[in-house]
Amino acid sequence: MPARSTLPARPQSTQLDVAADLLTLLGDTATEPRPDPQLEALTLAVAADLPVLLWGAPGIGKTAALTQLAAALDLPLTTVIASVHEPSDFAGLPVVGDDPATQGVPMAPPDWAVRLVRAGRGLLFLDELSTAPPAVQAALLRLVLERRVGSLRLPPEVRIVAAANPRSAAADGWELSPPLANRFVHLQWSHDHEVVVRGLGGTWPRATMPRLDPARLTDAVGYARRAVCGLLSTRPTLVHRLPTSEAGRGGAWPSPRSWEMALRLIAFAEAAGTSRDVLSTLVRGAVGDGPGLELLASLDRMDLPDPEELLADPAAAVLPERGDLRQAVLDAVVEAVRRRPDRSRWDAAWTVLGRAVETGAPDLVVVPATTLARLRREDWDVPAVIDRVMPVASLARRADETAERVAATTGASR
């Protein structure tokens, strides 16, 4: 029987060690300060202690963003895949004691909740939320809102962030139930080409908590309350509006709970000096696109100058640069004169319109000038400034009339 040839044994452990070294090098990345509006929106919502739900296609980087956020904030990350758990994993498992008739049956929390309580702080990441069946979503309600798991209450320093894929891109996906959806600030997560390329090169944007100015806290709270209460006072139907479509009910929509979240986000954004783009993302993620845009418009109007102050010192009037805001100010000035007509106030309004012609688009004065001219009384002399304003209005009217005639002629020729 011929002798069997033997090959030298391959040092598998050594090769695995080398592989581990290579994996370590691949995972060795750095961060840099870089403007990233969606990451800034996420960190501000986390600072405001509001549950956040990231929506995005699979592989878009939601999980990686949460891992990097936890590392940057020095928070232990606990990931729970919602879709592979039973309702009892969140509601608690009943544990029968010696005398349940007198002591009751406590609900034992799962191990991950116990670890969070022991740590006293952390970032709880609920992944694959849109693949969790309705029974599991119902069990999550108390966890997301009250931070309770069974008989255990999570520490205040624990923040909750979830991630979900749209139903069309989720494996056996479900729409979120309205009660669960209304407990989150919904953020659409997308990839930025430059961020991805630079990150794959080893440098990702750095997640930092917003820097709140202690001197602005009181004013920020008052500002947020005036904004939300001012809008809901004039638009009471926005207080609670449950969408009619199933997909809409699974996203952001207005309710007293979500308006409270929007108020908190505005206060934090004001105290941190957050950009309007980031605030827009957060507000619309709390109460929905339509109500959110109305709230942002209400915030813009809060920053407009008082028409009475402009009438008191019209020569020094400073008008907004943005056209829609400037138009709103001019209309408000004319409306103030209409409510309390007075010769001096009428003259002052013409001076404000004259400032508008000098410092911005002249066509914005057409409507307010026409309205103001109709408020003149017989014994009121025509102010000199009207010579600069009315030609603009007359020219605009003639242009409109010409355009109408051209349109009518063209329609007739067809």
C-alpha cells in the first residue's frame, strides 16, 4: 500500500488574525465637521428627547448613521429588530410568584431593557419597524411614548430612534398604525453622493449635539408657544386631522401630541440657532407637510415688522427682502390704515410704499397702492410721494390689460 502524501498544515489561525487586522483597518474611519442637514435634524430631535423614525430605502445608510451617532455622543447603542420579536418582548413576560392573588403577576422586561437601565443612558435603535406586524406595533406604543418595558421604566437619558423602509421596499412590510406613527418625528433619510464617496474614503460627517444658548432658553420657549398657538387659534381644524389614506396615517400628521412635538422642536431650534431648512424638515416630520408649511409661514409672519411701527416712522421703514414677505408687510400697512383711517396715517402709508419702490421690486406696490388710493377722502391733499408710486401702478395695470388683449386676440384667431 503506497504511503499517503501529506501536505503542510495551513496556519489557519494566523490567516484569520491577518484577516482581522485587515477588517480593523477597513473599519478605521475618521469624522470631520461637515454641513449635513439631515444629520443635524436627527441630532436636534435626539437632543429634544423626541422619538425619531428614519424612512429610507434599504442600504441607504440608516443603521450606519445611528452607529456613528451613538459613537459620537458616547452613548451605548442597543439595537432591537422589531420584526423578529413577539409582543411580549416589549409588553413584558408574565412571571407568576408565590402568591399572585395578593402580589399580582409582574411583567418581566427583556434583557436589553435591563442592560439599558443598568447603564443609565443609551441609544435604543428599533430597526425594521415597518416589517413589525400590528400586534408588535401595538406593544411598542408604551415603549415609545412612556419609555416602559413591562414593569421597567427606561432612564430619562435613553433616546429612541427607529428606522423603517417604505412598504414597497420592505420585506413583507406593513403600514405603521396611526397611534404608533403619531408618536414619532418622521425624517426622510437619503444619501448624499459627496458624503458617501468621502465616507468610503475614510472620513464621514461628524454628528454633534446642538449648542443651546442658555441666554435664549426663555425667549425660545415663548417664541415657540406664540408660533404654535397663534396658528392653531386661526386654523382650529389643524389641531387634529387624521389622514384618510392608510399610507398617510402611517406618517406624520397633526394632533395635539404632534403639535407639542413641533413646539418643542421650534424651541430647541431657536435656542440653538438652527437653520430654517433643518427646522422645516423637523416641523414637517412632526405634523406633516401641509400643516408644517403653514406653521413655517406663521413663523415668517411673526418676524415681520409691526405695521403700526412703520406708520409711526415711515421714512426709516426697513422692509423684508423676500418678495412674499414684503408684499405681506405692505398689505398689512394698508389694512392698518383702512381699519383706522386718518390723514397722517394715509400720508405715512404712501411714504412706506415709496420706500418699497426705492428698495425692491416696484410691481409689489401695485395692489396696495391701488387699495390705498381708494381710501382717500375729499379733503386729503395728494402727497408728493404718490408721483413716484402711482406711475408704477399705472404701468403695471396697462401691462396687464395689454396681456389680456393679446391673450384674447390669440384665442379668437385660433
